[in-house]
Amino acid sequence: MADELTTETPETPEGSEEQAIKQRKNGLYQDVSDELADNMKSGWADTELHDLAPIAQAAHTAARRAALSARFPGERLVIPAGNLKTRSNDTEYSFRASTEYAYLTGDQTQDGVLVLEPTAGGHTATIYLLPRSNRENGEFWLDGQGELWVGRRHSLAEAEQLLGLPAKDVRELPAALTAATGPVRAVRGHDAGIEAALADKVTAERDEELRIFLSEARLVKDAFEIAELEKACASTARGFEDVVKVLDKAQATSERYIEGTFFLRARVEGNDVGYGTIAAAGPHACTLHWVRNDGPVRSGDLLLLDAGVETTELYTADVTRTLPVNGRFTDVQRKIYDAVYEAQEAGIAAVKPGAAYRDFHDAAQRVLAEKLVEWGLVEGPVDRVLELGLQRRWTLHGTGHMLGMDVHDCAAARTEAYVDTTLEPGMCLTVEPGLYFQADDISVPEEYRGIGVRIEDDILVTDSGNRNLSDQLPRRSDEVEAWMAALQG
């Protein structure tokens, strides 16, 4: 990584007096001559972009802001994108805009803030952004976030055309918020500077109500969101195919080869993975969130791959398949796998408009409880097992969750609007039952120990029932074997 000279972060709008250079302690250039500074100010072509078309979701983000405005009349609403976070010393983590901000604007740039100012008829929405790097004060080549270091950003005029919103310099916003009067609500946890400017104006209770509303607003997906989830699932399916084709290389290395293979697909076709990939081989499949991915991949074991591509618009898939590393299930593996498949089939069948949200979980858990009683691992009857939750020793987790811009989407929603609600067309959720027999569980036969199976698909509630968005990938055990054989030639 190149070693830059940086100026102090600009605190005043573009065109203000030049800023002092912040010298890197051990940088090779400790100053800038007047001659070089003057030279860098000129000789640059005008690269302003004109007549830009609005982003694809501009109409949808406008409708989302209108719904937000109607919910909180007369109040100023502040929704930040967030800031860069330091990874180590002077390197940062990749930036991912806050879900609330991206949902309402379609923008993904760091330091952005959406502000809805109350008016007599609703609100006026303004997006506050960093303008293009200043060429007069040298910011564009001296600052660590200047254009010559991290790339060009849109001008405010360009942003207005793309997003369909008036755009202003975000460096002016803290002072404006500090001086503002009247009730304010803000989304917390993303921008400490904005929160400091609002410290005496907001309350935790009002801010939580805003967060809950924005979470519940995403429960039913619009047409743009559904198309993005379809795209995410299609890319994810291709990522699973990529993994199957290189299982021989994974056996020669580790689970990280699997993680890296899937990540390549996510970066080529999307923004990133939607969450840390779980590439769990052998007994690691019994650890629900195994993301170390540093274990061996052995023929004869199962691979539990839980992974999802996040699209460039930040919608993620969440899919799990449990695959025999050598392409063939053993008898015991197949027995356990088929039980989970049967449970998932029951869960998916329960997803339909008007059904209780909990129905798919209850249906899948009943099947698994029946299998555990049938296998003699727990004493029946099945209703007793379910009432006492005895199956949970081996099923462990809930059977699914809402899905969207966050892998566990809408998590701040009220219980009555989420797990205690009824399903509506446009809701998207995962159905993901599993059975996990820990390697040290002496309550089960030795041949079960170390086997973990989960099957997960992304299910859209439709007017007439449901649609499996991730059905490009086989689920039945014999179909999984045939699919793997075909991919591996």
C-alpha cells in the first residue's frame, strides 16, 4: 500500500482557506513546496458528469421516504450512513452504509446523512454528502481520503441527478443540527459526530421508535427488493457450484479454500458476502456459526456450507447446503439428511399468506421431534417432546428469520409485528431446519456423533402460497449426489 501525506480532515466547505498538512511520522515526504502546491492546482480537465439518469430504485426510495414522513409529522429525522472504521493503524475496513440510510436513499457513500426537515405538508428531504475533493487546498492529492488515493466521488450536482434529492455539503451539517430547534429523531450507532451535534435534542425512546419503524417498513418487500433477492440467490447458487467443482483442492488445503472460492463469486457478481461464510466440514458442521474455516476437508465427511452473495444494492441471500465431500452420502449421513429434508419440506409448505409466522417453525420442529423419538434418542410422545423443547438438544436454533438488506432483516421490529404476526405477500424469510450431533454427545449412537446437517432456502410469500428463490440448488439427497457428479465431470 502506498504511503500518503495527509491533510487534516476538512471541517469547512470547499473553497475555504488551505489546511495544514498532517505529516505522517515516518513518511518519506515531510513537506510540500509552494511550487509543487501551485503546480497541482492546475492542468486538470473538467470531469463533471451531466444528464445522469436516476438510479434504478429512485422511485422506490422516494416512496419509502414518503411513508417515513407520514409516520413522524412535524419532526426532524436524521439517518446517517456511517463513517469509516479503523482496522489497524491507518487502514480501514471496507465501508458498508447503514441499512436504514441505503434503504431510504439508494446511496452507499461514507459520511452521508439523510435529513427530513418538517414542513406544513410533510417533510423536505435533503441528502448531505462529501463533495468532490478540493483541488485548491490540495485535499484531492494530500488527504488520505482524497480522490487520488481512494477514487473520484460524485459531485453534489451529480448526486442530485442520481438520487432525486437535493444534496448539500455534509461538513455544514453538524453546525446546522446544533443550532436547530424542535423535535428530532435519529438513527444511532453509525455517526458519532452527528450524534454529538444532536446530544441535547434527541431521546433514546424517540430514536428507538424511529429504528423500529424503519425495521418494520422492510418486512414486506417491494418489486425492486424482490428482484434484488432473486439476483442474490442466483449468484449464490453459482457460488455453490463453484465450490463443488473445487472440493478436491479444498481437501488438499482447508475449509478456507471453500470460503475463498465462494467469496470470489460474491465479489465478481455482487458487493460482498452478506455475512461471514460458514464452511464447516466434518464435526465443525455442529458449530452453528463456524466462521474460522481453518479445518480440514476430508473425503467421507459432510460439508455444511452456509453462504450468501450480497448484491451491489446490498440485498443478501442466505442459503445452506450440506454436501458429502466425496459426492456420496453414507447410510447414516443420508438418514439424518433425509430427516432434515423432510422437516424443511414441511416448513416450506407452511409458508403462505395468512399463516402465522411461527407455523413453518412448528411444522419443521414436529418432523424432527418425530424422527428423534423414532430413533430412540428421546422418549415420546412427540407432543411431550415439543412442549418441553427436548428436541432442541439436537435442533438448537429457530427454523428461520426474515431476509433482506440484513441477513437477519427487520431485527428491531416489535415482536407482535414479527414472530407473532401473520405472513403477507412480499415477505421473504429463510426456512432452515437442522440436526446437530456433537462429537462429544454420548447420549447418541457413536455413528451419529460429529454429523451436522442444515438445509436452508430463501422463501418469498406470494399471493397464492410461496416461491423458493433459491431453488436452483438441489435439496433431495439423491439429487444432490447427481448434481455434484455432473459438476465434477
